[in-house]
Amino acid sequence: MTLGLFTYPIAWFGWFRPRDELATAVAELLLVGFYGANNTSPSARLLARQVHRGQVGAVFFVAQNIGSADDVTGLLRLFRSGNVQPLLAIDHEGGIVQRLKKSHGFTHVPAARTVANTLSPAEARTLYAQAGSELAKLGFNMNFGPVLDVDEPGNPAIGRHGRAYGTDPEHIATYAQAFVEGFATAGIACAAKHFPGHGRAMTDSHNEAADISATWSEAELEPFARLLASPQSPPMVMTGHLRLDPISPDGRPATVSAPIVTGLLRQRLGYQGIVVTDDLDMGAISQVMSRGEAVIEAIAAGSDLLMIKNLFGYDPLLPQRAVGWVRKAIAQGTLSQSQVMAAAERVRTLRGQVQEPNGSASRC
């Protein structure tokens, strides 16, 4: 934190920041978090300046960022106040993972298991359309959901909280499609998660990479395959910090694994949309590699949007450091500039699809 305070003025005034085509492309890949729950937060105000200068393309809100309804509105106004309009993301699955609640004027969305047990797919779609309309009205345009994991009650991150729709792949995909379609009516872009399947893991990837090597089967891939082949394919798929040795023998979590992201998701399932990482600052990644290494390995694996909470080890200069990491990796042959440019173009396409606050909803 001390280093963060020391470098804050440099970041605030944008001194020494790169401004070339590559820097612009890297900015599109950055999905960054911030400290604070209102628009007086120095971290939020700096991030807003970096968004307005074109250094960061997307911002995500976590529970720590949610204060009163007025506080959330003020933060969204801060991020949207410049000429450059960012992608603004939040977790709005329902159940335990719903940041904006009745106290904020939002409809309660039950957990996925409850939705699947009590509502028809058509009723679920109506519920999700209402939730999407509320998000869009406030100013959000991205939602990290639906969960396509197989329901396993003993799973500490998913099953224990009822976050999965069931165990049958067709059933899961049907309700996930209702989720995507409902939010799409409001112009909210959704991210199906956690590829290639977190459901049967017995550890929580917030703390360490969840090893699914012994429990994962093709049945966990099928909900993703069905949803991606549906008429309303989600514009984003989120990878989890999941170790799957039969597919990725080097032991790398899916987030930074080319055999899983490029081989399994893009080539085998034919997915052409955006791949977004789970938070690269989570223990599953940060315990085994630096932030810079994680950024490069995620891009090299085939990811497009790189989620970095930037709370612990806060770095005001994160955007320009990311450009430096990418530039060095290109020079060393670890990455190609064409990889970076292609990822940035996919994100720009999404940016053109999401709804503007005063515009009409577009397909997402």
C-alpha cells in the first residue's frame, strides 16, 4: 500500500504513460477493480481518470464497492462521466451472489437451484429480464453469470450456496439460456461460468486452484456446449481457477491454460466470443505467479478480458505496467502482437453491442 501511495500522483497525472496502438489495445483487455464504496474514494477516482484517458476499458464492482443506492449511482456516474464509456460489470446471479438487493431498489433473485426448482424456464426468463432492466437503468452493462456448473451440494463455492441449476446438462443449459436471454433484453452482456466446470471440486478457488482432475467428466462440459450452440449464445465465457490435468498436463489452472482456453473452449467447442478470466489476484493464481506473469499467461492462453481486483497489493500504475509486461512478452516471443490485437478487437465488438443508458437494447 505504501508503494501505491507513493506512485499515486504519477498515475493521477498520467505521467510517462504509453500512448501507442499497443497501449490502446492492452487497455481494452483490462477489467479492473477499486477500493471504496462511494465516489470520494481515491482509488475509484483514479480508476475513473484512467478510464477517461483510455488506459482501462472495463471496471467491475465487488461487494466491498456496494454502499447505498446513492453511493452506487454516484460511482457509476463517475465512471461514465468522460467521453470514453467503459464496460461496467457486477455479479448478479441471484441468491448469495447478488450485490444489489431490495434495499437498493432491486428485485430479489433467488439462487439458481431455487429458480430451477420453482420456476419454469419462461418464468425464469421473465425474472432475469426484470433484473437486467434494473441493472441497465442504473448503468451496468455486464453481468458475471449464469453458472453452468453441475450441482454438487458438498462443493464449498457453488453447491453449498445453491448456485447451480441442477445435474442434468440439458436442464442446466435451458435455465442458463433463460438467464442470458432475459438479461439480453436489457442489453446486459452475460458471462457463462466457470469453464470447464467448477461444480464437483471440493476446494474453493478463491484460496487455491481447485483440482478437478479426479472428479471432472464430459458431463460437466456439456452444459457449456449446449448453451454455446444455442440461438442465444453468451457473449462471454468466464474461466475458473480450475486444475484439470488430463487436459492441461502442466497443472496450470484453466485461467492460464492454453489447452483449456484455446484447445477445449475455442477449438473443440468452436467458441468465438470473449473469454474473461476470474480474478487474477485470487490466491489460486497469486500464490504461484506474479500479477505480471498471470496477465501474460492469460493472454497467451487465449483470454480477452483480464480481471484484476487490484485491492491487495494495490498498484495505481497497473495500466501502464500491463502495457510494459505485454511489450516485453512480445519482444521475448512469449506473445505476438496479433494475439493482443485480436483480443482487443473482440472486446471492442462487445462494447459496440451493449446498451447505452439512453439507447435501445441490442443483442448481447
